[in-house]
Amino acid sequence: MVTLVVATTADPASVGPASSFLAVPGWNPGPSIAIGMESFANGSVRLLKHERSIVAEDDLDRRWEAATGEPVDEVIFLSRHTAVSNRPALTVHPIGVPHIREGEPLPQGGRPCWAGPPNPRVGPWLRLMKKIAEANGLIPEFEITLEATHHGPVVNTPTMFLEIGSTEEYWGRQDAAQAIALLLWEGLGLGGGSGVGNWSRKNNGDKVLLGIGGGHYVPRHMDIVWKDGVWVGHLLSGYSLPMEDPNQQKGENGEKYIGGAWKQAIKVSYEATKLAFPGGEVIAHLDHKSFKGWQKNAITSFLTEENIKIGKPQDFY
């Protein structure tokens, strides 16, 4: 089993960290799985570079195995981050578009009603990223944060994105690129040790946070995730939970109902999180303040119907 780190030469915030990562000892040329792609190998880690948008190349995990015979255990994408605030940031997040319905456009890749298995390293690496950023003088200039689940590409194994934001000035920052490279080096155990954030059978019964509600940077879920030992699954912000006002909707019998793809998004994200954390206890954490009363009641009822436990912050420690 190998770890596949993916970068694109079309993005300075992707190829920069990849180049810094390749500067550490132990790399050798790897196989080419397609025209326009090159790869490198270091222990059980493979770094794959391509030339397209980072969300454009689907099924790289399966394509790698088909071309090399090496099963892929996890995928880590390197990418730029954009934000209206333009604030410099280092971010980490799971991927998926579980709220998109069949026939709806996919502006950032993925496929309808899909969420990739979240990489169990998301929570531990957020905390490690903060330590590395502090040690390298990037804080307080750079914010260290989670992002909610969003965009593609399609993958089938546990996956996360590591991003540098939020403008061209910062995408090319060498110190930020070096911080991401150090995160990969230490987190994957290339410098010795077992790495950081490995999920195994010894974690059976550990609690995993499924974040529901809040803004894109999921601040109330973040308050929990900063604590050591907290595992992170999918993080569904408000825009991934489209809920239609029941006062504006009526069913065939004239009864009010709450339309929208919110149930689909929750169910798909819960199942993907369970898949990524075998033996773990997936618990939903709601950002109560982000919902209106009817929304909170509907989500709570649906979670209960689906036998998804709802937790308070103290339940994750």
C-alpha cells in the first residue's frame, strides 16, 4: 500500500510544496502512468505531478494501481486556496459535493451525491500544521484552519487537500511551501517513526466528529478539533445543507415539507466517514447557532431516524 501525494504544475501553491518535498532525501524516479505526468518514490510514498487543474483528474488512486500494481492507501492533494478576505492561510479539508443532485452543474469537479472518504489525518495534521507554522514564524501572519468539505476530484480512498492561500502573493511563498513539505515529511514518517494520524485497529471505538452546519471555516467544529486526540470526518457547512422553507413547500396532500438535498448530503457524508474510520464511532456535532429553529429540529429528527448519534463538545474528548 502506498500514499499518493498529488500536485499540478499549473498551480504555484501546488508545485511549490511538491518541489520542497522532493528536496528532502530519499527520492527516486517513479513510473509514468500517463502522458504529461511524472512520479517520484520515497519509501511507501509516491508523488505524482500532472499539468491540469487539481480537480480535473478523477480516479487517480485507481489509475495508479492499474498502471503500477500498487494499491493506494490514501491520497493527499496540494493546492492553492482562494478567499474573499485575501488573508494568508494554510488549510486542510476533506473533499466531496454530497449536496449536488444528478443533472446539476459541477463547477469544481466531483460527481453528484458523492463525498470521498475523509483522510483520518485531517485532525492530527491540522494540529501538526499549527506547530510547524509556529516554529517557522508563519503565525500570526498565516491563519491555520480547517475548511468544510467541498469540490473534487473523484477518489475512492481516504483523501484530503492541503492548501496555501489566499492570493498569488502567498501561493508562491517559499516559507509556506516549506511548511507544507515539513508537514508531509513528518506526518508521513519519512524522517523516522510511524507518522502522525494513522488510523488502525487500536483506534476501534474512538470517536469521530461529523461536522454539521456553520460557515466555510467551521469555527465551532474547529473549537473541538484543536484538542489532541480528536478525529475529523466530513464537515458540512450551511451551503452543503440546502433546506427549503417548509412554509413555501407543500406535498401532494397539501402537507408542508422541507425540500432540498440536505438529507442526501448528511447521509452520504456519514457513510463516507464510516468507511474511512472502520471501527470508529461517528458522532454528529451541530453548529446550533447557524440554524433556524425549524432547520435544527428537522436535522435533529433526521439524525435520530438514521441512528446517527448527536454529540456535545465534551463527548469528543
